[in-house]
Amino acid sequence: MLVKFKFPLAILGFSCALFSIAKAETITGAGASFPYPIYAKWAGLYEQETGNRVNYQSIGSGGGQQQIIVKTIDFGASDDPMTEKSLNQNQLLQFPAIIGGTVPVVNIPEIKSGELKLSGKVLADIYLGHIKQWNDPAILQLNPNLSLPDKNILVIRRSDGSGTTFGWTNYLSKVSSEWKEKVGEGKSVKWPVGQGGKGNEGVAAYVKQLKHSIGYVEYAYAKQNGLAWISLQNASGKFVQPSSETFMAAANNAKWDETAGMGVILTHESGEKSWPITAASFILIHKNADKPEQTKSVFAFFDWAFAHGKNAALELDYVPIPDDVVHKIKEKWKTEIKDISGKTLF
């Protein structure tokens, strides 16, 4: 699904005094569907409070990376952090904008949301095609008090290049040596089984329509579509539910400074409350700004989001970027972004 937001844009002054926007301009971004619900919410609030125009298209992380590289958009968005080599090769700055969680969702009429317990190993075996029935002994062992149907499991996965898929397959590679060896991780992989949906939107729609299916989506999509999620066993052996609290627990020990491009991967983190498939979503922008006013407008939007978008993020069960990390991000804006003459913008 391709959705465009069009709002009027106006000049805005910021308390941090980093920005001075000379004229109203539209900013365009595209990429990950994982953060789309919060970016859409921020865009609406940004319009109401400032009059600024933001146009973000949910096309998948792969598309976001491709479009920012060829400069068809002002900023790209990806849940699959680019490597230091790729960032340097394309002269891109990368920074985290939001933290959330990917959740396995199921359509089993007999089961309520959060009732079904699964381990990472069982999830991997389902997506490898080894576990084919909902009443398989491996699932029954984890759920002795549930009446599970004697029905085939219909596996749903992404069909497009996806940062959500990167986080999902990265997690499965950590909990299953067979998955790591046979399938591996990436925005796109050679899936052993299943049918594909485009975007988090497409996967959510398939799972909602098809009984006895399983898929994976960002948590906000599960809630918005009324999908049942599972209770997932984490690295500490505890079964946990997805929430901003469990996402935050997974992000607590993130070493942002020790990772190139701040590209921290938060899957299978330790901690009794940690959600196993937590992820940050990243923004990509060119370090050499050939359209300085557009670039300033992009930073103005994210500066506003960091300062005023926290409550909106929490309402959608995302986790805002911590203030100390935001400070480090803004320092990178001031030191690493330059115009074509080589002067810093701020």
C-alpha cells in the first residue's frame, strides 16, 4: 500500500536553535513500513502545530535505501541499518529515529491474543516448514492448557525487500543454527515456505483474512488490525508480551556509540523483560547537501519529533529515542552535514 500525506508547510523556530528555514518547502521521504504508523502520526501533529508539509511513503526498507542513494527523496528510512562501508560509499548519515517491536501474529479462532506461547526455535521450525500443524507436539508441549486445532499452518511472510524481514531473519538466525545455515538473514531471503504480502500492511491483511495463518508485523499494525499476537520466549527463558515496556527493556543496553552509523541491532537481547524482536528504525540522509534548505527542513521535522513526539510514540507502543542519544544525533547533524562548498549547515 502506498500512502501519501500532504500538508501545508511553514517556517518554524526551534528551542535548540539549530535551524533557520528560509522558506516553506515540502520534504519527501520513503522507506520502511515498520515506523510508518508513528511517522504518519508525527506528520499529522506537525501539520497541526506548525503547518509544515511532510510526505512519507511506506515502500519498504530496500526501496528507501535505493531512493535516497539516487537522491529521488529528501530522506530515506530503513530498519536494516546500512553498513559502515555502504554509508561511506554513498556518503550517507544514518541515525535512529524510533524503537519498536516486530511481533508474530496468528489467526486461530480458538485462541485469544497473547495466549499462545512459542519459542524462537519453534518459530524457526514453522518458517523452515518442519512444523506444519498447529497441534504439532512441539507447540503442544509449550501450551499444555490450550486446545490447539488439527489444522495446517499457513505461513505468511514479506514479498518485498524489508527491514522488518531483516530483523525477523536476524532473530531466527540467532535462535536456530539450521535457519542461519540454510536461510540466513537479510531484507530479502529465499523463503523455504509461505506466501508473501507486500509491506507490514500486506502481511497484516493476509493474516486477518486467512484462518490458521501466522505472520510477522510491527506491533502497531497488529493492534490496528485487531490481530492476535503470541507470547514469545526471550533469551532469559521468560515468556513475554509485546509492549513499549518490553521493547524498552531490550533497548536499555544498546551501545549506540560502538556501532557504525549508530546501527544497533536489538534482537535476542538479554533481560527477563526484553522483547526478543525489538528493533530501531533509521533515517538516511546525504552528508553533502546539494539542496541545503530541503536538508534543514528534514532535520527540523525530526528535531520537532524528538522534542514533541514522545507521547504520540508511546501511544502507538513505540519507544522514543533516549534524550542522551538524541543529543549525540544532533551533534552529528552539526558536524557531518555540509553544503556543496564544504561548509557545515548549522
